[in-house]
Amino acid sequence: MGTKTNYILAIESSCDETSASVIANGKVLNNIIATQSVHEKYGGVVPELASRAHQENIVPVVQEALDSASISKSELSAIAFTRGPGLMGALLVGVSFAKAMAQALDIPLIEVNHMQAHVLAHFIEDPKPTFPFLCLTVSGGHTQLVKVNSALDMQVIGETRDDAVGEAFDKTAKLLGLPYPGGPLIDKYAKEGNPKAFDFPVTRMPNLDFSFSGIKTAVLYFLKEQLQGNPDFIQENLQDLCASIQYTLIEMLRIKLVQAAKETGIRQIAIAGGVSANSGLRKTLELEAKKRNWELFIPKFEYCTDNAAMIAMAAHFKYLEGDFSSLEVTPLAKMKI
């Protein structure tokens, strides 16, 4: 007799991506993502529009995940979903769908913390870190330093006191007149610029915490001053401005990560979240890893941004422990690791 295959369907709907994934005994079979372009003209995610788009996308996305895994609904062992953190309306769509489907199929429900899932994205493919490891989780909504003791035991040892680093990228990009989302565009233009062209302040916070609101204010006043003398200043210096802003933001992350590694004595270092797709951050940490003899883990690009494969992986670990949710479960816009 062969061992039974446990298929888990995972649903992610925390922000502006509707995603579904099927995992079989810990092996991710697919990662279906429907992105929402409706927010571009507003310069940011509009929660009401995100919720409506999730409602339109969720059935076809889930069906595609089942079809591409070549399984039927009746073969599923459990349904997993993102409980939080995220936009309440967007989360409600995923939670309601998962509850209804689990109840209809009479199978267990597994709630997943979105931020824990970002960390566990490192277990989707090889190479995988070993416990304990440090994970720098960087996204549009979060900046955290996490000590990962096991798949289900994580401790936040440092976090931002204000803006997340992804938010700082997007807000400074907006000041430069770049369209939303501006973070990837800063990364693109920074490649051709001089990171030392303009000097922006590196905010120093106590312990392992971060603060990113100061750079936004510094860039705002700096640009105001320069534009008075030269209305074409941004256009003429765009690449250098992007490179200098990116250098400053990455420097703040690097300083705290080095401090955390020294304080904990941990040399297994991982990065996760949407901003871990930034080429400047990857390059900086690769150099730091060589210099400090770290073992560095960076997930594939598709597992950096919000996706259901990471929710599936987190659900796999919870399934093994029999850690299930009741049908009374409700979404949480704010949720700690």
C-alpha cells in the first residue's frame, strides 16, 4: 500500500492578487495568480475595487489550480486561506469562499498568517534554510526581522515603527512623478545611476527597529528646494535620484540585519516579501553574505510577491500538526506573527 496523498488547496486574497495553489504532501504543484490592474490609475490599491476583483477572480482561479493539478474537489484533504494581515474586504472574500468550500466538502479548514507564509516560502524549493534562521521580511505593508526557530515558532525581533520599506519606495517614487507601483521603477532606474550622487539621511533607531518615514520627508524637501532653481531637476537626475534613494533604504535594512546576525550568532539568513525582489537589495545582501560568511536564501521572484504557494506551504506544516480552524473563524486586518 502506498501512502495517501494529502492535497491541500490554498487561497490568498490579502491585497490585490487573487491566488490559488495546490500542495501534495509538501510539494507545491502550481501557483495560479490573477493580478489586478484596476488600481494603477489611482496611484495605490483601492480596497473596495480590490474586493470586487477578488469576487470576480476567485472561482476561475481556484478551478484553474484544481485543473492544472489534475485533481477533483473530492480529492482535497483540507482548504487553507489567508486570515490576515491585509485589507479586510479582500480577506473576507477568501475567508468566506474557503469556509463555504470546506463546509460543502466536509474537510478541515487551515488559517494562515500571511507574514509567516512569506517566511515559509523558502521551503517551496531547494535550497532550504535549516532552523534557526533569520528572515528579513520586507513588503509594502511590513518590515520585520524574524528569528525563525521552527516552521510554527517565529519571533519578531525588530520591526518598523512607521512606514514599511515598500511603502517608502512607492511614496518616494510618487514624489519623483513615477507611476504606481513605483518601487520596481526605482530599482530599474537605479541600475543606471550613482548611489552616492545625493546624500539622504539614514535613520538610526534603537535596538533592531526601523523607521522609513524620515527619508520620504527628506526627499520631499530636497526636491522642493532643487525644483525652485531648476524645474527640470528630476528629469535630468532621475537615475541618480533613484540610485541614491534605493541605496539609503537598503543601507537601513543592511545595518539592522548585520546587527541581528551578530546579536543572535545566526549565519543562516533569508529575505522574503515583495521588496526581496529588488535587485539592489539582493546584490547588497549577496556581497554581505560573502563578507560575513553567511548562508543566504532568496526565494524565486514569483514567491516573493503575494502568492498562494507560500500559503500552501505554511498550511502543509499546520496540517502535519493537525492545527485546524473552526467555521467561526473571521479575517483579521492586523495580525502578529
